[in-house]
Amino acid sequence: MQTRKDALLDLLGAPDARFVIPAYQRLYAWKERQCRELWLDVHRAARADASHFVGTLLYSDEGRDDAGTRRLAVIDGQQRLTTLTLILVALARHLAAAGAALPGIDAAGITERFLWTGDGAQARAKLALSRDDGPTLDAIIAGAPLPAHPSENVVGNLAFFEGLMAADDFDARALWAGLERLFVIDAEVGADDNAQLIFESLNSKGKPLTTADLVRNYLLLAESHDEQTRLYDEYWDPIEGMFQPDPGSLRLDNAIQGWLSVRFRKVRAKGAGEVYSVFKRYVEDEFDGTTESLLAELRSFCMVWAENYRYHAVKKYKSAFKWAKNGAATLVSHYEKKPAANAAYAEKVRRERDAVDATL
């Protein structure tokens, strides 16, 4: 792994590079609190006239695309890169509206250097976010209408920065001076490096990753970009969608733990913090299928778990449903479902279940 200390603006403004957030990464998650902290850090750096370290940017070089631009897949650093991009969008808009410029750069220069890459029909956003975030940021940078369901955090944080820049005491020169003093440890992961282990180590502090974040990254990180996207769209996106709304991924994390308790009976996670380590042990020591077959089984299991979330005794999943695709089948998977022999009793059970639901 090659590491350097680089100015964050120099990295983002490299003329032949485009930063791409892989499909396995979680969505842009920063809220106003984290944005305010970065804003204050920028101004502290300007006042002190000193470089300010803001973290690590970990990426892998995926080669050049059809336009000859280097595709840099961001493994760690999405939150900072996205927030910096939103600050630059807001600053470009502020300068354009005021008809002002900064030493050495104006609104058009910010857009051309930091927000876009390529020319003409091949022009694209310098930072390519994934999933729901991507279309929103693309529309913002292009000045186009937002998608029907825009990313709440992207839109909200841009509005936050625009509000700060609308204040009477806003000093664009001070902001720019601070931005020029932001530095990161720039780490390029090579083919021989274990990107997942590096990712886990870098994320051991700060906003903790959920079990689902770690499992998703573990399963998808080693795949090619196209395969990551396919597996994410076909399997992981439906898995996450089954549990929405799911703040903090609590329900999905719980489902993964439930699935492990069935599949890896000889080892038990004694708490939520142990689930990921047990998952890795199962995949590396016991599982002999493919990534896709594992994702297919987990998707099927989660569908059952989500539908029966309030009644999630693990014994139900050992016996009653056809979710198993790897390893031992469910105990009654060869039976077909049939209408209840006693319709009146079945209806009584459904009413009792619905009554329990109403109290939850």
C-alpha cells in the first residue's frame, strides 16, 4: 500500500482522476453536526495558517475508463469527499451570485477543476456517488432538477452550507484559505493488500459501522465494479429494503445474527459486537459455496425474518420455511403449504396475532 500526505483539494482536483463510490458502500450519512465540525475545522486551519489533518482517503485504482480518466474506487473517505464537494458547490454558487472571485480561482474555475471531469459529451461529475445519492449530486452539480426522491443528506447539507455562506459575516477568502490547508493521508491499495482489513482498521473509531455495513463490504469488496453493482442490485438492495425504516440497521443486523445462529450452530455470537467476527469465521472456515449463493440464501432468509419480525424465535426458521440454499435444508422444506384444516381456528390465531401487533 502506497501512502502519501496530500492536500485534499489537490486530490479532488487532479485533472485525470474521478472518484467513484462502489455499490457496496453505505450511503452518504453525515448530518449537520458533522458538517458543522468540518466547517469549524476549515476556519481553524485558516486562522492558524497551518495544515489541518482530516483523516485518511483509501482507494484502489481501477484503471482508465473510456474517456481516459482514472477510476479511483473509494474504500474509505466517502463522507469527507462528499462533504467537501458540497462546500465547493455552495461556494461556486455564492461567488457566481455575487459576481466575485478569489485569488487564483472563481466560480467557473471551482466547477471545472473540482466538480467536473472530461469535456463535452464525456463530461461527468468528479465524484460519483452510489445508489440514491448519485443522481442527486449529479443534478446539483449540473444545475438540473432534482430526482423524484432526492438524497436527504446531500440536499440538506448543501442547504446548510449555503445558509452559512449567506450570513453577513461570511468571508469567502477565509473559507478558501482553510480549504487549501486540509490534508489527508492518501493511501492507494494495491493488488496484494487486504482492503477489507485496512477498511475495518480505519473505521474502528468515529461513527461505528453496523454489522450490515461490514458484512456487505466483506462480500462485495473483492468483486469487480460491474459485479459489485450486479450483486448489490440483485441481492443486497432488496435485503436492506425489507427492513425499512431501520435506523441504525438494527433489524437487519438482528436478521444476520439470526441467520448465523442457524447456519453456524457450533459458534454463537454472545452479543451484537461479535456477529461480524463470527460471520467471517463461518465464511472462511465452514462455507464452501459462492458469494452469490450466500447472498441468495441471506436474501431469502431475510424475507422470512422481515415478514415475521415480531415472532422471530429461531426455531421457526430451522423448520418451517424454504429459505435454505446452502448447507442443510430446513427440516420440513419438502412439504407444500396447505390450507388450514380448521379454518375457524386459523382465523382465531390470526386475530390473536393481529391483536399482539397492535400493542407493539
